Amino acid sequence: METFAQAGTMDSVTCPFCGLLCDDLSVERDVAGNLNVAKNGCHKSITFFSRAPQAPSPRVDGRTVELKDAVAKAAKILGNARHPLIAGLGTEVQGMRAVMSLADKAGAALDHMNSNGFMRNIQVVQNSGWQICTLTEVRNRVDLLVIVGTDVVSLFPRFFERVVWNRDSMFDQNTSAREVVYLGGRGIDTSAGVAPDGRKPDVLPCDPEHMPDVMAALRALLAGKKLHATEVGGIAVAELEKLAQRLQTAKYSVIAWAAGALNFPHAELTVQNITELVKTLNKTTRSSGLPLGGNEGEMNANQVSAWISGYPVRTSYARAYPEHDPYHFSTDHLLSSGEADAMLWVSSFNPDRVPPKTDLPTVVFGHAHMKLEQEPAVFIPVGTPGADHNGIMFRSDNVVSLPLDQLRDSALPSLGEVLTAIEQAL
Amino acid sequence: MLIKLTGGTVYDPAHGINGKVMDIYARDGRIVERPRDGEKIDQEYNLAGKVVMAGAIDMHTHIGGGKVNIARTLLPEDHRGDPVPHSDLCRAGCGHAVPSTLTTGYRYAEMGYTAGFEPAVLPMNARQAHLEMGDTPIIDKGGYAMLGSDDLLLRMMAANKDQNAINDYVAWTIHASQAMGIKVVNAGGISAFKFNQRMLDLDEQNAYYKVTPREVLQRLSRAVHELGVPHPLHVHGNNLGVPGNVETTLNTIAGVEGYPLHLTHIQFHSYGTEGDRKFSSGAARIAEAINKNKNISADVGQILFGQTVTASGDNMSQFRNAGHATPNKWVCMDIECDAGCGVVPFKYKDQNFVNALQWAIGLEIFLLVDDPWRIFLTTDHPNGAPFTSYPHLIKLLMDKTFRNEMLSRISPDAQTMSTLASIDREYSLYEIAIMTRAGAAKLVGLHDRGHLGAGAAADITVYTDNADREKMFAKPDYVFKDGELVVRDGSVVKVTWGATHVVKPEFDRGIEKEIAKYFDTYHTVKMDHVKVTDQHIADDGRGHVQVQACEGRREKTA
């Protein structure tokens, strides 16, 4: 195996810090294990890789302890709990497999830190399904890209570079002629949507609370309904009619949204209006939805949970078999209702994603740089997948998974190792 | 560790053994001829009066990969009807149409199955397929990598690349996907759908590449053959579910110039257009063609009545059929310039004319194909029915009285359109053992499975003979996996982790230059990251890769 004690440059490195999972980075390592993005970085990957290697000790009640003592204490907390919650779930596939095994044994509920957004999509899939595509299809086929309610790039910095303004595409398309429309939202930075030749995107802004009306109106127009209103949410119906017509004449339109950014009540119904109008378009031409997500290992949690339990997260093993409920088993609900009596929190990619405030006995499996306002009963620092140890990660489109490689030596255990030890101690 | 299975009635068609009372020995997971002199027998099972076969092999079952997990995500209500609590031995999950991975492994083993093969591994999604199969306990597994609508193959064909280059790319794909073979789904059609074509007949051109399905089938069947991959090209035909597609299927058989071809879920491709409703059985013509063409094999993809979900790479057909979704929700995807998928829940009803006739067509094919070495027992799980209905299906094949009674209950119009009542054939235990063991192993290329000769893995299933074949096959007395007792009286008694079978055909690695350039130019991932490593399969110490030889078929050793 590679020796990590030497300085060097690694090519084709995969960055796990957003759902795009760009795998073309060059990363330099010095002898101390500091990493530096040398090529194809973005502000997110630079932040991610530049966190210095650290290996703080585990803590119990704020006191430094050995790992085995922290494991024993965590097992005790879990063993005493009647309905523990394992939340956060910022981990890769192998870590998530260990989470599932532990949850089954401990009768725990599972939720991911980004589920408030992701469940909007899940509810749509469970209710009506959808028609979507993956990133390489966008890169080679999109001729009209409609982006709903987000700038995309603050969540996924290299989106336009990677799949919209790419120079080469497979089907003789002049990619710089691609059309971009931002639909909905207010004060959105649309600069990334400017074409390489300087052509500006079309922007149809509206306040977030009007998004449901706007999407419903667009869907109605595409379904052939006549609208009596002349404007919806501040957007002229004539503009929406024009957009509807462009969608109908496009050869392969893509409608993108980031469920986490649609932050208003019952946004799942707005997602459903998007996905149902895509289905309508496909009666005559081709169109795909593009749900954007996958940050903090969101897809890992939901994929692994789905194949092992049958359900995505917000699933509980309290009755010895898995039960799923997008409302009932949310972190917020389980904490506020008192139905959970202990919490395990996982965030191995991101030190800033700290657990929600709670009086429950809490075990945190955190990034080495994590600073906690409230000292948990147990803190166990774990390695960062894709820097400190190997792993596997699912991308935003929930289809492509990529290997994450260890890039440096680390004294930190992986989440999987720690959870397996806890399960054995139960 | 030496075990002795004493005095069972053995059905081992690979060695021509048809119901012979004999002893079987297994040492450390492998079958041996007899103990060494003075060797102590550690365990003995008295199997007098019991039926002994190799472990069953499902050569086409959707148990792992993106579309299976989409199907799970789509159907929480189905899972709620079949919750599976954990036990001291087994982990929790859910069952029915698309069971969770762990439940899938337990239930296959509890039915006497010791291997299952995922037929639609998208190279771009192969890692997920292996991850899911890696969480499927007890049984062995493997998959067929999907090609035929991937842009690289179509580009190579449009550029008229020579067959050697195609062969290298096919072999590279098998390695990268850790596969046992190659499957083609609606050849060229998934790509055509992305260009807004809604049908693609055998000689119709893809709008962009000007390549026809027939050409794709010819290129790929030849590649698989020339690479020495034991499993013939696994073909999901064009025009699935379309009345009249029997012509397409017959043309497909005629069109591959004698190269071996396996036609999968052929029931869905055996429809005529006769009768008032322009929907009729093409089973007799299909069976006749299979009987005549020795290069052709098929599995049936039997439908059985009830709720299930169809999960397929064929998004062109699935989109066309989405209006039949029950409950009314479905997912279609265009995937990575590689393939696609469509997931449509379905409820087959015995009083629905079309569904009832589909049921009869499947059974007609089973009964009209003469050679059980070339026809295989599948429901295309979960597309025709969940795999847990296999014992019922076996009873339909082995018991004419039962079959005719079931026939009398379906849509009367369908009854009059079917010749099923006039077919007297009943499958024998020997023939069932061929279809589900010896034949399946030979077809897939599992040289050391599906038989009970010396050197074979000790995957063995023991049943109590029962005139009610459904009861008999639902609950084996014993199942041994690699020599370990894993099931007793139809319940798991030990959880093991099976192997992942792969082939590694030789090829010229120079092809990687072209593939890498293609990925760098057009894709969003690097070529090297597409490759599934042994470690991805063996991680966490449960699975392992077993490489099966690429030198043609296993010879009979008896």
C-alpha cells in the first residue's frame, strides 16, 4: 500500500463535500499530512481538504478517556435507552452499514441531518414517482435548463462548469447555446448561468412563498389549461406561457431543484408540480427532472437504509422491525415529543454540523475539528472519509457511487470501527 | 469437517443421476467421493426417503442495484404488509414484492436456493449492485453487466470499429462491473428513447447513431462467444409487452447467425395479435423455434396473480406501460449515457383478459419447450411475481390437475385463447432439478455449482417428498451452503455470506486508452472510478469474489 508519511501529489481525487462528487481534483500532501487542493478546487473542497490532521482524544463528560472507555460508556447509554435516535448520519456507505446494524440491535430510530429537504422528494416518490436523469445525461443532452428556486452553486459550486458549460458534448451540440432559466426565488445570484459567450440567463423571480402558485400555474399551462389570471406570484402569465412553450419545443429539457432550498410549508407539493409537469412533457418530447442533493452523505444514508430496512431514513426499529414515517421519526419530532430518550449524532465530513440542543444523553461521533457548545456525555472523534480512510459515497443523482480514498495517515478510527465495537459491547 | 448425507434419493442431472438412493460426503465445504481410510465422520444426516438435490440457482432475479432500491423506496405500503422482525440469528427487514436485502437472502435460502444472479447491472451503477448483494446473506450471487444502449458501444459501432475492439470493450466492462456475463436490454432502444423514439424494431435505426438492434445483438453475441464467456448473451428483447412481438422475438432468434443467445423473460415477448382483442399467445411458435435452434435458451418470466412491481432497464417500454401502474406511481430514469431504468408497480389480475392470458402463455412455453436444459424457471423477480412464489410455480408445472383447476378460474375469454388445457405434460423431479440446478449452473457458467459430483461446492438441499409440490419446495428439511447447515425445517439456523461469482475474460488492455479518453471528454467520472474492486465486494469481511473459468462449459464428470 501507499505510504502516507511522504509528501506527494495525488490526482483524480474524489471530493465528498458536496453531492456533485467531483473526482478530478489534484491534492497535495505534506509530510505532516496537511492537504491542499492544487487543481480543480472550489470553495467547498478547499475548506474540506485544508482542515489540518488532528487526532483529539475521546471524551466522557468532558474528560479525556481512552477509546475503549468511550465505547463502553456509549454502549451503556444505548443499552439503557428504550428508543434511541441515531441522527446526523454524515457518513459514507460502510459507516452507514454499521449504523443500520446497530440501529436494528438497539431498537433505534434513524434520521439524517438534511432530511427536512430530502423528505420532500421522498414523499413525491412515494406518492407519484418521477422521471429524472443523472449528471452525465445533463452534461451531454440538456438544451433548456430550468432551475427552480435556487442558485445551485452555493450548494454545488462546480455544477455549471461540470454539466452545463462543458465544451465537449456527445451529440454535436453547441453547448454555449444552452438556455438557462431561473424560475422563482428572490435575490438569487444568477451569474453562474451566464453563457461562455456572455449571454445572460432568463430570470423569473418570485418570493419563495409564491413558488407553489407559480409551479402550479406552469403545470396547468403545460396540461393545456387556460389561466384567467394575468400574473402569478408577480410573474406575468405571458412569461409562463412563453416558458411552457419553450419546454414543449426543447429536445431535452432539464428542470433542476434542490429540495433543501425549497424552504416553505408543504414544499413537497411544489416538487410534485415539477415532477408531474416533467411527466406531461414526456408525452411528446423529452424532459427530465434533476433533484440536487447528496451533501453530508445524505444519499448514503437513504440508499443503505432503503436496501437494509426497505425504507429511506426516518425509520425506526423500536418494534424489532423497521417502520417508516417521514413526520413521526424526524429528529425534531422525536426530540421535542420526548419519544427519544438518547441521541447518537454522526457528522464525519463536517465539523460545523453539530447536534441539535437537547437534554438527552448524547453521544457524538464527530469530525476531529468539531467544536461543541454543549459538551455531550460522550464525544468520539472519527476519521473523515476520503481523507483519513477509504469509503464509498453516492452522488446527488443517487445512481453513481464513487470510491473515496485515504489520503493521509490518521490515528482516528472510522465510524464503522467504533460502531461495531459499541454493538459488540451492547 | 466431514459430513455424510446417508441414503437420500438423489437427483443430480449433471451426472445423469435420476432418483438413485446413495450417500454423499462433503469435506470442508466441498463434495468428496468418499472418506479417506479411517477418516472420522463428524456429522451424519439420515436422509432415508428424502429427496436430495444441489442447491437451487435463480439465474435471473432482480436483487441488487439502483432500480431495485428505487422499487423499495417507491412501495412503503407493500413493505408494511410484510414486516420482518429480527430474531436471535437474523436481522430485521421487510418482505413481499421487493424485500430488503437481508430478508432476500434468508428467504431464498429457506426455499432451498443457494445462488441468485442480478441480470441488469448497469456498469455505472455496478458498485451499488454489489453493495446490495453484499448485504444479501447466505446465497451466492453475481450479475450480468448491461450493454447495448451505452453511448460508447453505439459510438464504436457507428464508427464501424472492428470486432476485436468491441470484444475488448465488452471484456473491460465485465471486469469493471465484476460480472458473470453481458445482458442487452431493448438493444439500442434505451438510447433511442433519449432521442425521443418510442419504439425500436429489430431493423429500425437509432435516430442518432443509425445503428439497429439487430446489429447490436450480432456484435454483442459474437463478442461474448469469442471471449469464451460461458453465459451466452442475455437478451431482453425489443418491444417488450407489445402485441405482435412474437415476430420480433422470432427474428431475433434468426438474426444472430447461430451465436448462443439467452432470451430472458420470454413470456413477455411471445404475444400475437389474433382474436377479437388483438392479443393472443405466440407460445407455440416460440417453443417450436427454441426446440429447433440449439443455440437458443430462455427463461420464462412467469407472471402470477397479485401485487408486484416491475423494475427494468427498459425505460422505453416502462414509460409506455406507465399508464398501467398500480398503485398509480412510477419512476423512469435516463442514466449516465449508459442505460436507463423504469420502475412501475403492477397488479396482475386473474379476471383481466390480458393478465390471464400472460399467465397461460408462460405456462404454455414451459410445457412446450422439450429440452429442460434450455428453459429456466423464473418469474423475472419481482416483475412477474416475487421469487417467493416459486414453489407454487413448480406445482403448476408438476401437477396437471392443479394447473387445470387454476386455469378454470381465470378470465374465460383467456381460457378460450389458450391451449393450456390440452397439454398433458407434467415436469418430473429430474426435470425440475435440471431447470433449477444443473441447467442453470451450466448456463451461468458456474462450474462447481448445481451438481453433486466430487469437487463441487457442498450446496445441497434436502426435501421431504410430498405429492403437494408447493408444500415440498416451500420448506426444505435441510439446506447446506458450502457444507454448513444453514436451514433446517425451512428456517435459517446459521447465517453465512456467500461468494460473488465473476468471470475475467482476457483482453487487450490497450482499449483502456480509448475508454479513458471517452470518460475524460464526455463523462462526469473518471474511468478508473467506474471499476468495482474486489475490496468493494469483500469489505467488512463478509463477501468474497470467486472467479469462474472462461473456457466454455463444464464437462460432465460422471
